[in-house]
Amino acid sequence: MDKIILRDLRVVTTIGTLPAERRQQRELLLNLELELDLNEAGTGDDLARTVNYQMLERQILQLGADSRFRLIERFAAATAELCLSHAPVMAVEVTVDKPGALAHTRSVAVKLRRERNNQSTLS
């Protein structure tokens, strides 16, 4: 399956379970791998045959601005749902990093995969 990959998308949001975390927004770092058939887009040079990733980026940034999720797991799942709402996307892998979540760790991350047939894996 072909892929469109968005790397290091910086999303500002309110996230966390502790009261101190909820008082100010923080940056999450997202990496997305969208699986879809790019044959028609590749041969026809037609945006309508693929995912408009500029629009998808705007939608994910808006999701971050609007959300008040407590867990990065929930943010990752909502991002995956949003990606799958774009018709050509058959599956998506989402990685959400929360830099500075722990004092001695650069980042904590969650990675999940969602498919149209509702199968999922969390790692």
C-alpha cells in the first residue's frame, strides 16, 4: 500500500491529567503515515485522487486547539479518526510525542494504528 507521511507536525493543545498541566497549553509532536492507493493521483496528477494534506494539517491543528483531552492516547485516537474520515485513506499510523512529560526522559510517546475495518493495535 502507498503512503503519505507527515513528519514532526507540531500541535499546540491542552493535555494532561495533573492540574498544573491543564493550566497552560503545550506542544505535541505528531508523525502520521496514511495508507492509500496513490496510483490514480500519481498517473493523473489530480488532487481529487489523493488526500489534501494541507487541509488535513489544518484540521489536526484545529483538533489540538479545540481539544481538552487528558491522555495522549485519546488525542492519537481522535487524530486517527480524523485521518480515516478522508475517503481514500485505508489505514493510518499515528505517533504522538509529549516532550518533557517526564523529568529524565526527552519524550513520552504513544503509537497506534487504525484501519477502516476497525482493527487496531496500540504500542
